[in-house]
Amino acid sequence: MAIRVLEQEQIFQINTKHTTYLMGVAAGKYLGHMYYGKRMEDAKGFHLLRLGKAEEVEEKHLKNKVSFMDGFPFEYSVWGTGDFRDTCLRVRDEGGYRVCELLYDGYRLLEGKPALAGMPATFAGKGEGQGAQTLVITLKDALLGLRVELRYSIFEDSDAIIRSVAAINEGEKKLYLEKVLSACLDMDNENFDLITLHGCWARERHMTIRKVTEGKHIVSSLRGETSHEVQPFMALTTAGTSQREGEVYAMNLVYSGNFLAETELDYQESVRMSLGLHPDGFEWLLEPGERFETPEAVLVYSDGGLGKMTRTFHGLYKNHLIRSKYLHSKRPILINNWEATYFNFDDDKLVAIAKEAKKLGIEMLVMDDGWFGARNDDSCALGDWQVNENKLKGGLKSLVDRVNAEGLKFGIWFEPEMISPDSDLYRAHPDWAIQAPGRKPGTARNQCVLDLTRQEIVDYVYEAVAKVLRSANIEYVKWDMNRALADLGSFTLGRERMGEFSHRYVLGVYQLQERLLAEFPDLLLENCSGGGARFDAGMLYYSPQIWTSDDMDPVERLFIQEGTALIYPLSTMGAHICVCPNHSVGRVTPMETRAHVALAGTFGYELDITKLSEEEKAKAVIFNQEYHKYNELVREGDYYRIASYRENNMYDCWQVVSTDKSEALVTYVQVRFEPRRKSRRLRLEGLEPKADYRLEETGEIYSGEMLMQAGFLQNMIFGDYGSRLLHFVRV
């Protein structure tokens, strides 16, 4: 890890262990992008800006300034002075002009990694080799009095580069930020393909691959959350890129609200990737002396295909983003009562589930929706966070004590950001719901959203949740959010700051969760948003796991978990064994397959365990034992994608290898059985080539070289939806 500055040449070189990032200042004015790729020691690549000799730049290029601006590979592009590609920054002054020109002003080097005010941010680790270094480059528009700081942070143990931007008004007049992205990357087109993650409720994060053609390729969310439909991620890959081979340029945003990710190919065969806050509906007032910071963008380059990119993201998030004390700990096997009872339960029913769960080795009972106010369906009572003692007859503490007496921990569900029109809270404070004056706010799932841009509402919500948590021994919270934001506006922001609403809402959510963890540091927090609508890096800063999707069908989960694991560690994926037939798709699958797919995540149950047959209960005991046996490997190991049902339409396979290469767990899921098919050749990865490995289930010995080069032959499993775990141990 090293950041070098060539003062005379005005070139900046950022080296991670395996990559190099180069920038240069043209004519002493414009900061341009030169190179991002495999590590190299030579930094004198000024010719990559295509400007000729530095002393000729002014004469040859700046006489025709607009043409120059339209083709220069800007490190941070600005709207209004001739760059007609989509830009990162658009500023309006008090006169209504949207003209800005950022010129190089200087730099500074910092040891360590600065935090962001009120937002999640990566951090230097405490372990050996987890230090950080940060380069801050300053650009200025003297006429506007605008200073822009570009931050680049790197870590000793990671190949990722972390970028963010700060805009500071050093003038005497107001400025209005209409667009301020976190990063862009200008490159030559290399016949790129574009990978994005798309879906909807119950089909989140399916991988989509398409050719980059001229024009703009955009993925974005304006829902007030990252959303079920898209993910704040995109990757450009060279032709023929696979899990093992090819070059990848990827970006992921550490944020939980509206975002824009864009790839643009222009007439010069130049590609610009950009990522950050969505500009639609956004405007941020910068008073003199005020500062605005963007969320962090994570950049990853891989010369070893998608697999190397994935492991870079996983390592970064595990070592430098997730703060929870549970990060490196085995989480309790939980059972959630939602699909077992929905709203129809009482304290005795929950204790009955707890009694049976304990017999099978389950460690926590989570009480889902329906325990508060007059909540017997989804039409009312959100915001009324008082225990319904018609259901919980002795009160919440009595129930928790009874569950604890059975030997189980206790967890609880909240939806703190919401308010039902039919609720005591709404009747007392109708103006607390997000709405525009004179318009009735639209509902979704019979609910409105609280205006978390207002501090008094944030304080109320926090105290309502904290009061419940203080009342009993509650060790886990599932934080849900079941609808997108609409009717945007606040009665307190005022006209000049109304464009700040969406971002301020997300900051309100972050504040709530930060306060929650400060008061309850031992709490296991799991974020959720109607399933997977807030599965993003921003939420991982607060919770070590996120509910991946409401669809727990193991076949659907193959698509969902493959896309999720492309960026995020397996230990972050909330995954449970579902009831059968599955409540989302009606599919009937073996319990073993449901368990094996769930073992790739946090593992738990979402069913009425009192209704399982004796055979199913016996299987559950085995699955729970397998969780305890393999969880450390799954949680801490390196992830490899061996085969994809998305690609072959027949079977799926993934592998986790311990960091010391002493063991590997391979999960094979055969979705379709076809007669007269030969065995599958599974080429494993990440093993020690010269070591021998014993397949625990059979005692057979294979060399690491044989398993990786020639492969393991997996016989067909008779019938659809079969699965198998293969545990290899070094001998």
C-alpha cells in the first residue's frame, strides 16, 4: 500500500497490493484520469491523457476549450463549461447560472481513514496489516467560492479504493448543489459488458449482463431506499470474463437511499462510469461556510475475473465496514413466527413454539409483526409501540421471561419508520406523516411514512423503540421498512431546503440506528425492508446481517443469493428454512435442500415447528448440528462460485475455503434431473495444490491440484431439487 506524488510532473499514484490508480494535472489546471489496472511501479504516464508534451497543452488544446473539455478524461467532471457527457457536479449560483470550472488547487496526504458526518463509512482496522492511507485532492472554482475535496482511501489488506467528495462554500453567497456524485471513472472502451443486479419483491438481485453500446446505461432508485428492483452497483467486464478470468471494473455505493449508477459510451469510444446520489428531486443549499459530504463509493479492479472482484468486496466489508460485535461470532439459530402464525398468535402459542424449538437445538425465538397496539392485520397501529396485552396476557417481560426459561433468547420485530392512518399516533400527529400540503398522502400496505427529517420525530421514534427494549431481555431486533417513499415533503424544511428531503430522511434512519447501537451495544440488529429492499453496504455499517428476501424457496434463492454474494459476504445474508409448500411460489422441495441453501447465510427457520413430523424434526436436529459444524468456515472463509443455475439451467454450486486452506465446503444443488446424464465435473478453487484433501463423507483422498484442475465428479441425484454438501479436509 502506498500513495506517491510526483510533484514536478503533478502525477498522483495510488498503489494497493495488486492495483495502480493514476491521475495527472493537465496544464496545471485540470485533474485527469490516466490509468486504473494491474499494479505497476512506473507512474510517469502523462501521455495517457493524450495531451502531448505538458508545455504544449495550453497552445494546442486550450485555445479550443470546449472541444478540449468534451474529450478530456476528467477525474471529477463538472456541468456547464463544455463537458457534454453526464457529469458528477452541477452547481447553481444565486443568479441562476449553472457554470462551474474546477481547477487543481493542491493536495494533502493523511495517515488513516477519515469518517463521514452522520453516514456510514469504511474505517481502518485494528489488526495487523489493516492500516489506511488517504489522499485528499483539492479543486476550486474561485469565482463561485467553491472548494471541492476528492478523497481516495486505501487499506493495507485490500485492493479496493474508497472515494468520496466534500463540497465547501468558501464564498459570501449561497450555492445550490443540484447534482453531486461520489465518483466517476473515464476509460477507453474495451468491448465491455455491463453487469447489474435487478429484480423486484421476492426476486431481488438477479444478475443481468448486457453489451455496452453507445449512449447511457442507467440503474437507479428514486424510492427513498436502495430498493428491491436495483442495487447501487455496476461492473464493466472485458469480453469473455468468467469467475476466474478477465478484467473487471466495479463500483458499489455505501448508501441506503436514492442513487444513480451510470455507464456512458460516447462517439470517441470513451466510457464514463459514475455513481452517487440521484440528482432527480435533489438540491442542497450551501450557505457560506457550509460543507456537504457524499456517501462513499467503493472501486474494485480485478484481473482475475468476477471471483477476485467478489473476494475483494467481501474482504473490505468484513474488515473495514461491518462494526458489529457479531461479525466474527456465530449467530444464534433463530425461529421467526411470521409464516407460522402471521398475526394470529398469543403468548401461549409463542411459548409452545419455543418449547419445541429448544428440543431441536434452536436458540432464539423472534416475535414478528402483530404484538403491539390493535395490530391484528396490516391495516392499523403502526406507530403505536405499546404491547397488546390481549395477545401477550402477562405483558412483554412475562413472555420474554417464559421464553428465556425454556432456554431460548428472545428477539422482536419493529417497523419504526412507519405510521398507520388508523393509529393513535396518526390521530394525535397527522402532520408527522410525509405529505404535501392539501394532498392526502398515498398509502402502501395500508401505511404512511414518518418524516424522519424532523428531529422531534426521530427522537419520538427512538424513545418508543428503546422503551420496549429496556423493558425486557431482548437480544435481537429485526428492523423492517415495508414501503417506498412518495408525496415527498416536510412541513419544516422550507422552500430552499425541500430538495434535501430524501437525503435527510436517510440521515434520520442512520441516526436512529447509531443511537440504538450506542445504548444497546450487545444487540444483534438485522435490517430488513419488505425483504431485501435495503440490502446495501450502508446498512451493513449498522447491522452485520440483512434479510435477503421474503422469498425463501431454495430454487428462487439460488438466483437471489448468487447475485447478493457477488458483492456481499455470506455472513451478511439472512437465510431461513421455509415452510413447504413455499408461501411465495408454492414449490415443494426437500427439507435438505432448503437447509443447505440456508446454510449459506445466517441460518434459521420460518415455519410452525410444532406442526413438523417426527421425521422432519429429526432432520432439523441434523441441520442445526451442521450449522454449528460449518458456520465458522462459511462466515470467515473465502467464497468461490463454481457453477451457476442462472447460466446452465440445471444445477448450482458454490464453495467456501478456509483462509488457511485447511478445509473447504462445497454446496451442490441439482435443480433438474435428466436421465442418462453423466456426472458433473466440479472444478474447485482456492485449495493448496500440493496438499491432499479427504472427502469427509466417503474418506476418499484427492490432491488439491486434482480437485482444481481435473475436478470432482458429482453423480446425478435422482429427482428434482436434490442437494449435497461436500466437506474436504486437508490431511
